[in-house]
Amino acid sequence: MSHKRIPKRKAAFAAGTVVALGAAAILLPNANASQDGSSNDAAAIAPKTLKATDASDLASQLQKALGDAFAGSYYDADSRQLVVNVISGDSNVVVQAKKAGAKVREVDNSLTELAAGAKTLKEEATIPGTAWAVDPRTNKILVTADSTVTGDKWNTLESTVKSLGSGMATVKKSAGTFKTFVSGGDAIFGGGARCSLGFNVTAGDGSPAFLTAGHCGVAAKQWSDTQDGQPIATVDQATFPGDGDFALVKYDDPATQAPSEVNVGGGQTVAISQAADAEVGLQVFRMGSTTGLADGQVLGLDATVNYPEGTVTGLIQTDVCAEPGDSGGSLFTQDGSAIGLTSGGSGDCTVGGETFFQPVTTALQAVGATLGAGDAAGGAGDQAGAGAGAGAGGEAGVGGDASASPGGEAGAGGDASASPGGEAGAGQEVGGDQAGGDVIGGEEAGNGQATGNGQATGNGAGDATGDATGQSHN
């Protein structure tokens, strides 16, 4: 279980391989608004070219600075710019946002109005099989209803949306059913359930632990890393349903080495360096023992999902696929930022669907834990891969300034960077917006085989999200 134990060897990556996925082109340098040094007024307020995680930081700063005039934001992956919505009519706010480096768009609906609309939905349309989140790209509330919402339930939902007024919300039908995804990434087993280990953390008392989904934490108290195996960890805290879907599970052995990394199959790992907030438009990756490596975009924040077990609030909505067995698995970025834990959704990795994730930042705050496991758990030096400037570090083949990202090219030694959905096994490039997508051919290096839509099985995936078929395996 690579999340838990330091492997004897790390994957080696071919020299010079850096592959960016599709339009997201994640590995970008920071750039100022005026890159040619010009000082004219137009250049001085031109939008900055930003990494997605830097855009998220800028969005947080602008939300504080602009106050009520701030109406949401999203990351435009094509232009690599942060788009900020502001309430029409205040030219000073527009100038302020532009000077900060954002692309500004004037809109009609304020965050206060959108929040009021979401409150009305909660009060009048909390129906199992429904979900809603603010979509800053449309400046509306996106309401989704699964296949169980029919008859009177559909009529209630539709009339509630209409009552919000025109231009406030839209309704989308989903062919699947919203359920939690019990099964998953680096698989963990407990009480007949299968889930995924999300991220290793250090608990408030200094002991090694990991985060997973809350619905996994309430399904079983003790968890093993093998089916029917001896327990290795015990649930310390769990929240589900309610204000999130997360659990803190402490390793029973306080000497457990728990490196801060995600296993992406084929003997490769991605070093996780920080927890970060999601931003709409952010390209994200997830890995699971059920579905392998997949990617997609964040579609909405502060999502409310009405599962059969109850309502969960404060989630991230994405279009990443997932299937049963992915619950609790990691959602992360190419640069090693922990973003979320798989909660649930609908669909599967064949037809697509909607998926929802617990934000890592709020889970860490709630349970009083910190990301990573420190030196005692292999957090420094060659073994954990955080030291010596090595993004994935390692004992065999990945040295110097190498970094490892999901789905990179595996097998050859040397100092190199590998990007998610890069070349796997047969060296066929994964392009477009697929992470280990349909064009992955042949075998992935190491033990994992890459299947048609990038589902790396092999030696265990690190985490799973996705737009799963959502069947609960209990």
C-alpha cells in the first residue's frame, strides 16, 4: 500500500519528458500582466497568465478585497487566466480587479442572491437524487436531478427553480443515480465495505493517519489494506451526512511510515506538497483501484448533494469519472496539491456523469490534522521524495530535480519530469482532456495495465473520484 509504506524502489522516468494535458497546459511559469516590460496603461492592467493554483489564490484575495461586488470566479484553462465576476455598475471595482491581474466580467447575480436561491432550494426541494452548486461561468445555480427524480418530485423541483426568477438557476437531468462510491484508490477494507485511502496526514496528537470519505468512516470502525486482512487503522472522527463527507483514520502502529504521496500505478507516485482550495475551471486528477487515472475540471463549489442517506453540503462538483470503489480517494493537481476526497455522484467512466468531492482544506481544519507525515514517516530525503528538490524523490532512478506526476512515462532512468496522462507503457501520448485516456495503449510501466479509458489497475491506485455509477458496496 504505497500511501502507507515507503516502497523499495521508485519509478524511473525517461529524461526530458514533460507532457501537458490538452488545453489545460498545466506546467506553466508564472507570468506578469506585462511580460515584455512595457509600461503603457493597457499592458499594466492586462490579465496575468497564471497557474491554476495561483489563480485560486488570487481569487481568494479578490473576494476579500472586492467585498459584496465579488460575484464568483473561475479559471479559463485556454487563456490561463482568472475570470472574476463583479456586479455591474461599479467601475472602480472593475479597475481594481483588472489591476490585480484578473479578467473581469460584469454580471447580474450577486453571491448573496445566489446563496439565497440555494437556501430556497434547501428549504423547498431537498429531494433525494438532487444536487445544486453555483456555476460562476453562467452566474447561475446549476441544479441537477438524477433518474429517480420523477413525477411529483420533479414537479416540486421545477416549480421551486421557477420561483427563484428567470436567470437565477438552470436544471439538468442526469441519467444515473446519486450514490456514494464505496470501494477504491489504494484500496482499504472494513466491515464488508471497500473504500479508498485519500491522503496521508499527521493527526493533531502527532500520530500518523489518513483521510478518507466520511461515509466510509461510519460504515466501519477498523480498516485493513487487504481484503479480510488484519486491521491496520481505526477511525478517529467521521462526518456524514451533514457538513461534509470526511473521516480521519489513525494507523494503529504509531511507527507507520506514511509518505505524503499518491500512488498512480505502474510503480509511480506523485508527491503531495500542500492542500489547496478548488477553483472552477481547475484541471484535476484522481486515481483509483477501480477506475485508474482520470482527469477533468472543477464545475462548481459549495455544492449540496441529497444522497439517499442524507444531505451533504460544502462539496466540489466535477466532471471527472468514477465508479463504485472510489469513495474516499484523492483528487489532486499535477503540481502536487491535494484538493478533495471522493464522495459520490452518478454515471460511470464509460458514459460520464457528475461527481462530488469533499474539499481537503475544510476536512483538515475540521479534524485538526496537517497534510503529510513528517520526517518520521518518510517525509524527507530520498525515500519520501520531498527532499533534494525532487518532486517525487526516490531511491531508484528519479533523482536531482525530477518530479513525478500522474501517468507519466515510466521505465527508463534519468532526471526527468513526468506529467499526468503523459506517455505510458507503449509510449503513446495521452492528449486532449483525457488523463490516461482512450489513447493510452499497451501496458503501463511497472505492474499496472492501462485500459481503454485510462483505468490503471496494476499495483493499486492512489485515489478515486469520478463520475461514477454510484453503487454502494457495503
